[in-house]
Amino acid sequence: MKTKFICLSVMLLLAGCIQDTELIEPSNETGSFGASEIHTRSLDGVVYNAVTDVWMIPQPDPYTLDNFQKTYDNIVANKSSETFTEALAAEFVAEKKLKPTHYALRIYPKSEDEQWKVETMEDVNVAYIPFNYAQLTHEEVEKVTKTKPAANTFTEKSPYTVTHNYTDVTDGGPTGPVTYQLPILYTVWPVDKPLPDELEYVIDYEVFLPSFQQESAEYLSLDALRVLENEAVTVALGYAVPILVPATATRAPYYVTAYGTMNCYDNVLGQIVPMPNLKLQYQRGSNIVNFQTDSNGGYSYTISESSPPSPSLIAIGHSAFNIIFQDPAGKWKITTPNSTNPYTFTTDIMLALPGVPAGSYDNEYVLPANSYNVNEIHRAVNYFYRNQTVFPKYYPSGGTRIIAHDVSGRSNYSSSNHYINIYGYGRTSGDVVGSALHELGHLVHDLNDQYPLYYTHTFLYESFACYASWYLGHEYYKSLGWVSPYPSYDITTRNARQAWEKIDAMGNTGQGEYSPLFVDLTDNYNQGTNNTYRPNDNIQGVLPSVVWSIASTSYTWTQCRAKLLSYAGTGTGKYYTTAQFNEWIAAFDNWVNLYY
């Protein structure tokens, strides 16, 4: 579409005076651990953004080209609070027109495919609220009323939505049309990158990011850029903040790597566990630095220093530290029910610089539990796509979207649009992890080239999803140090299905099509001992790869039974005797004959 420069104008109704909040400021002291100052920020003007499901407050974008140009001109006119060396002062003696490094672009995707396309661009940073707003931290939101009155609502939203009919849904779930609001993507677009003429967009203003400005005869030195940035940010915000730079940048006389860890509490294990491969983001207006946690929940990034750093803590406050529940590579994301945006959490955080004793200070952050259960969903999805190796790791077009609900209900997967819905309200950590793995089992089964779910017997695809959840759930929790107290113990969502009975049709034990058909092949527990209604399971040790081979190439009970029988006998490639097979399969034959 035709592009134009406009001033960002939004319609909003401001709230009345709301309780102030305390935010941690960086210390001016050196050589002492944990020294800090408290800066109080008023929450006047806070608004609720229903599209992104966040509370936010107006905050100037310090990185507009206009702000940097005015700051440069002030320094040249000796109107600066910075202290300059003689050599540095010499750089600010002549008029100079700074050139933009980026555009602040508002993009209006008309489909989820367009949204995924922008979100996965490596050289484009994306935010889901305007750059002249900051998301409130978890602690601040608790100080704001938990209701969401219309008078506090941010009204700017995209004119585009997407509607899905939700046909072919597993495990229950919605059957009618569901409409999702598509977002406005607030992007930082490089000026040397061709503008996305295939998308609908508006250029709001030009941006100047010093970390992308290289030292040359035409421009300022690295030292001068640091001074200019400190001054511009302080003038815009009204206070000094730590300046973070991309990992590849070395534009200050001194730069140091700060580090921390990101964890959450698992209420089944009763302990703190790491949040691996979580997307993290430092943001001040249109200056966005992306990084992520490692496999142990650890993370680090570079902080620009004007003097040699000493062992200390540094506080990142003022809504600058975002935790985004999205694969760092953009292949999957966790969203709330009415939006296609990834769930985002903002907090103040303390980071340790080198030399601080491990565990001495609060740089080991524990994410609070929330009604959407995004911590558990993230851990399950991350384990499935990054750690497990027994099942394929298919993605739908664009990526995998998991919708987290803060109400009770039955989790489900829709083969018509490949969405996963997780209802984890009031459930244990293990339940939610297991539900996510169960639905991911459906997704890869559906996207398999052989026989997608549309052609597969319900009894088979539900039994396989139970196996995927049971097996991967056990493997994940074992990786955290958990040891099963006895063979049949199921720490996930009861997906071992050991109470399943051959006469049950979702009436007696509530198992029905959710059978232990595939679990029985691998586990070492016989639930049929002293119970003639349950399968007499003397089979064990069948490899998960074999289970997948059977499940992914069978779409009728007759097909599946024949493949199972092919592994009976003696010799290479056989896992059980024909007698063991016959006494075990009888219960499943009986159930299928009764109800199908």
C-alpha cells in the first residue's frame, strides 16, 4: 500500500490517579554488591490493552531520530549534563545531521500467515504494544485494580480478524466458529531493507539506534555515541537507565556480560525447575535487544559501561525486561484465547555482573504461577520440539500455536486449523505438561504424511496421544531428577490409562477411546492382574520408534491389529510371544466390537 509519515495518534481514555509503584534504579556506587536506589513511578494514565491482554502506561520512545538530533544539538550548544574529555568534546563542535538507522513501522497483517512471516524475520524486531507505551510489570499490575473497566481501555486495534470453524476437533472442545483479533505489529524496520509493499503498513517515524551506527569519519566515534545515547535516553525518560547492546556490539570503552537465571515452581515435584529456551527481550521504546535462556534457564547479555566495571548487581526496571512465550526461532508460540499474539510477561529484574558470588543476590528469577499455566505449557512444548527424539517434530504452516485458557475445560486439538487449546485452570503442573504433550501427539500424528487424523480411527489416535503424553511426560520429569515410585505411576494427566476396561464406553472409568493400547507395549506393569476387565499385559519393552511406526501407518483397527501381530513370535524384530499377544489383545478386540 502507499506509505506515509504520520504522527502516531491513538484514542484512549486515561484512568484517574492510581497508587504509585517502586522500581529499582541502578546503583551509582561501585565495588559494593547490591547497592541500589529506589525510583517511584506514578501509574497515572495506565490503560488496559484488550488485544494483547496487558496493562500499559505512556512512556516516551527515547530512540526517535528527532530526540537524538535534539540531544546532539544540545550537546553542541553546551547544554548537556555529561562530562567530556577534551578529545570527546571536539567531536561535538559542528552541526551534524544524524541519519536514521530504522523506521518505526506499524504493520497490519491480514492473516496469521502474514503475522508469522513478520515475526520470523531475523533482522526485524517486533513489539505488540506501541513504542511510546511500556507494559506494566507483574508487581505493578497487582497494584492496579484487577477489573478491566471500559474507562481504562486502550482502543487502538487492527481492523482485521480471522475466524476458524473448528471442525474435526479431538478431545471435545469448540465446534462453532471462533474469531481471533489480529494484532498491529509495531516493528523496528532497517532503513536499508526494502519496505514490505506486500503488506499493509504505515511509517510512524524515523529511529536512531546507536548500536547499528558504525564508527567512521562521517559519524561519531563509539565513545561519542555512548555519551549521546546516555544523554538522549535520560532526557526522554527523566532518569538514567542501564544501556544494553546487542551481543555483537562493542561500541563502548568497557562492556560486560551480565547474567541471571529464569525458573518456575513445579507443584508436582515441589521444587524450582529451569525455564529453558525462553525468549527474553530488553526494550526501551524502539530499542529492542533479543536474547534467550539456555537449556538450564540461564541467560546473559552485554551492558555498556563508561568505566571499568566492578563486581556488582545491576537492576533492570521500568518495564524494560519482557518474557515472551514464543520460540526464539519463531516456530511456535503460546497465546491467550482471543488474540494471535504471544503471551508476554514483564518484570523488574536484578542481574549479576562478573565477580558476584553465585546465589548471593536475587538474579535467579522465579516466574510466578498464573491462571493461563503458560510456564507449564512452555516447558512441555519446548521439551517436545527441542529435546525428545523419538517422534517427528512437525510444524503447521507458519508455526504451532498453543492457546492457553484461564478457565476449566477439556484440552483439544483442531485438525482443521492445527490449533492446540490447553485448559489448565486449577490443575497440577504435571497435568498441564501432560495435556500439552497429548495434544502435540495429535498434531504430529495429523501432520504425518501417511494417514492424517481425518482418516484415522478415533480409538487409535487417542490411544497414541495418550502414549506420547505418558512416555514424553515421564522422560521430561526424569530429566529433572524425578524417579517413579512404582511402575504404573503416571505423573502427567493419567495418560497411562491403566484403569481402562474393555466394557467401558466413557461411562464407568471415563476412559473409553483413551486406552493403554500403545502404553502397554512399552511399560512394565500388568494392570490385568486380578482384574479380568483390564488387558492382561505381559508385554513390555517395545521401542517408542516402533510404536510410532505402528500408529502412524494404521488408520483402521484391522490394520493396527495386523501390525501389532507382526511383532509377535520369536527371533529378530519380535517383542512378545503369540500367546502373550492373544491374551493381551482380547480386551481391545472386545471393546472395539462392542462400540464400533
